[in-house]
Amino acid sequence: MKKLLGVVIVIIMAVLGFAACGIDPSENGGMGNNSSSGGVTNYPPATAINNTLIAYFSCTNTTGTIAQHIATTTKGRLYEIVPETPYTAEDLRYYTGGRADQEQADPTARPQINGGVDGMEKYDVIFLGYPIWHGQAPRIISTFLESYDFLGKTIVPFCTSHSSGIGSSDTNLHSLAPSAEWVSGRRFSSGTSQQTVADWIDSLDLNKSADVSDFDLKSGKNGSAPTVMLNSGYEMPIVGLGTYSLQGDTCRQSVLSALSQGYRLIDTAHMYGNEREIGEAIRQSGVPREEIFVITKIYPGEQFANPEKAIQESLDKLDIGYIDMMLLHHPGANDVKAYLAIEKFVAQGKIRSIGLSNWYIEEIDDFISKVNITPALIQNEIHPYYQEQTVVPYMHSLGIVMQAWYPLGGRGHTSALLSDNTITQIAKSHNKSAAQVILRWHLQRGVVVIPGSSNPAHILENISIFDFELSDSEMDAIAALERNEKHDWY
């Protein structure tokens, strides 16, 4: 997939003098957060800035607290820069010739970092935080900056300190990441409020969040669908193969046909009973695993009650290394418990994105406050007779991609929809099929489609929708077909 875009790099440079770390030259002290491994944590959204990394080095938790404020505001990911060899209180005493004094006196010092950022290419904005030591950023910040390619990324430094300003600790770092766009940094004191941090971020005008309703359809070609950037930092194709009711060898052959004809998105679920066959087809296809986006789902009841077991079962059946996205199939008892379990698998790198199926406005408003990672996608029944004209824009406003199951009306209803006079007349004017017109209509309103089929000709037809465009009047005519006619019980 193409290089992921949309990350604003704000380097949180927590400018902490040693006194700001709670370390007085006459007293012992230590860096309270440097004994653990570095890691990434998600926080609930406020004013989202997509694809943001908050990388910070914290002496005490002063910098870490500001970093968390930034994560909460931007919906970014936290990454703590942890030294391979933790700093002791003796290391940090001023003017004793100890380790920190020696490092700060040596511009070439590069303390090693424990761990690293997985998928740095996903981030466009990085907040990098650090304490001020002898008027400068600790040398471990230099190690971090020299460890990655920051081409095209934005770096905004900020620091925490009792008294010292950010000073040259900001500008002296620019040469370590010359390809980045640097934004002037800021100093914060301990106890700075969440609102103060949020106001600062708003003033930077860094909100480059992608519009998840506006697909780049001009970049698509028949047999090669464009992608949409998810709020998780991953890209997903906007046309895929739905596999509901496909079983055994029919399922395998359908997936192989789809992949050979350019599909790179496959949707399945535990309840479909075909995860094993889909995994086999992917492994047999010859298409590199990283080019394929696989969605699966776990179901209410036993799976929600024992989510870790259910998630591992899907991983084992698919046997493709990782799952690109896992959904909760629909609301039910223990749905929050199940979602939080998926979050743990995201932290382990076994699942990349999380979503929901059959969630609506009332459900999402109640649910989203109870979880840590904002859903990247909601998959609902959507078609010209059931358009969700309120739900779709509402989810888009939250930065959540919408995806249609039953995009052609669903089993038992497809023929009626495909023979609708309005749609057939539009199809005739474009020399396209009714199915192609409907699928194009979905895409132009910002809804991802996953039509199901075992017919190779239909599979090809469904991804051949990038050589024509519906006019505004044609879009309006299809919108006027709304009947609020739901074809399934979810």
C-alpha cells in the first residue's frame, strides 16, 4: 500500500531542568518512568489530529502528564522513549561529573533506546517531549531523531520546566532531522491543565485530519481500488469482497478470483464459518500479505464473554500473521469487554485496527466513552432503499469510515433493486450495469462497499467502477429512492 499520510509530528520536548525532574543537586532523585520498555498507548479522542505520534522522554512524570494531555487532545499515540540503561539518582546529579553531565558535555553522545516505534511511516505529526538538561534536550532525544526518516513530517517541540524556557534546545535539534518541517516549540510547567495544552495545539493549526467521506476516486482504476486512510493510521481499499454465505472450495475460489482481479480487501466473520478457507486462499494467491486487508468479526454470546479465546481462534483459523481489522459483529452483552480485549491484541501487533458492525448513533455515543481506541470503521446495512442519511454523516464527523454490507440490497432483495427504473435508466446512460451504478453511488457518498459474489464475472464487474462518474442530479435521484426499508434484523 502507498505510504501512509496524515500524521502531524509534534515533538513534545519536555524541557525539564533536573530541578524540574524533582532532582535537587543536593538530594538523591531518579527518573521514575525509565525502568520500563517503550510502548504505544491509545487515548480517547477530543480534537483529533490523525496520524499523530507523541514521543516523549520523562524524567519524572511531569513530561509524561503533558504528553498524555496531548494524546487526549489529538487522539494520537503515546510512545515513551526509554533508555536502554536507566538513569540513577547519582547519574542525574548536577555538576558531579556523573553520567548526565558527561553526556550533555559531549555533542556526540547517543544513549541507546530500549525498543522503538513500530510503523513510523504512519505518522505525519510527532510531538516529542523531553526535559532540559544543562539548557538542552537530553542526548537520548538526538538518538531518537537520528533513528528514523522524518521526510515530509512535522515536528513541534515542547518542554516542561519549573523555570527554564525552551531556548535553543529546540532549534539545536533541527539539524538532526533536516527533512522535517519544524514548528516552534513551547515550555510548560508542571500542573499545566488539559485545556491549556488543547488551546496551544489548536493555535498551531495542525489539524490535517483526513476527510473519511471524500475518497480519491480519480486515482482508482478498474481492477485497482483507491484506499481510505483510517484513524488507526492504516489504509484500507474502498472496494472489497464480502464472503457471507461462501463456504468451502467455493469460498476459496471466490477469494482467489477476487485477488487475481485486483481486490485487496476481504471481509469475513466467525459466524460465516469460512475464516480457514479465506486464510488458505490468501496464502495460495501469491499476493504479498501486506497488500491484503482482511476484516473479521467476533459475535455476541460466548465470544464476547470469552473474547481472548475468540480473538485467538480467528488468528489461528486465518493463519495470515495478523488481522488488519476486527469488528464486534453487533451490540450485545459484554461488548465493551470484548472491545477492550481487542485493544490488547492491537497493542501486541496481532490486530491493527478495530471497528464495529451494526452500531448506530445512540449506540456509538454510549459506547465510545467506554473504550480507549476510537473505532476506525462501522459496517452497517446500507443501500439505496436504506441509506442511513443521518448515520453516515454523523459517523464521518467522528472520523469513522462507513462500510456497507448488503450494498446491493441483500439476498432476496437484490433483483428488485437492480431492476429499479431510476437506477436502470442511469445505468443505461453510462453503459454500465445497475450494480455498477449502485456501487459507484456508495463510493461517491463516502461509503466503502463489500459486495459478495462467487461469480468471477460479477466479481470483476463490481471492481470496474472507476471509469465513469455520477452527476449531482443522478446522485440526487438515487438519494430520492430512500424508503427506510431495512432488509435484515441487525
